[in-house]
Amino acid sequence: MKRKFSMSMRHLSCSLLFAISLLLAGCGAGDAPQDALQTAAQQLQDNLESKNSSAVMDQLHADFLARQELDRDWAKRTMALLLLRHKNIQVIALGKNSWIDSAISSKGYTEAQIGLSGADGLIPDTVRHYSVKLEWWREGRQWKLARLDWE
């Protein structure tokens, strides 16, 4: 009798551990795209701050558009001009929020309030404040910036 009880308890414990691990794995898998989206947004900020224009370009989707008309070539030229003009450029995220579209899981969004500052020589430029909206498209496990708009 005691042996039957311990066997059934062991079976119940194993089943319970298995169920919990499946539940946790399911939760982790559900959060993975959201975590990757937040990481992509942070990586974009880091790449801009470190003046790594090739890494920024790698994060842009092939069909990237800013303000519904400006393409990847515009982004490349603009980054080159800004980085040449400003020796020290800083992107300061005052607040940002990223989420995945509830209807289309391959689309994600980031809204951010940012300050953009730069310095020419010893005299710093004024900090400019922008409200930025980014639309990300997932390609495999990577999020690529597809749309950009700002005010």
C-alpha cells in the first residue's frame, strides 16, 4: 500500500513538474517576440548613439519608408550628414513603449518621446524634442524597422 502511494505521488509530482515546465515554456515563447521587439528598439538607439550607420541600415527593412515617402537611401544620406555635422550626437529616450499588433503578430510598434542633441566643436546645439512612431516588421526572429514618423 505504501509503495502504491509513493508511486502515485511520484507520478503526480512528475506530471505536475511537466505541466509547469510546459506552462513556463509557453509563457516564455509568448514573450520572446515582445522581448526581441524591445531589444530591437534599444539596439536602434544604441546604434544611433554609437554612430554605427551600417548597423542602423541592417535594422531597416528593405521596404523602409519614413514619413510615407523617404526611403533607405534617404536614411543613409541623412545619417551620413548628421554624423559628419555633429561630432557628438545623443539620442535620449525620455519614454518609450513597444507592443506587438494584436491582429498581425508580425507587426510591432514603438512610440517614443526622444531628445536629440549634438555638439559642433565646443558649443552644444539645443536639444530637440520629438515624438517618434516606429513600425517594425518581423522577418524570422528579427524585427526590422519598416515605417518611421515623427512630430
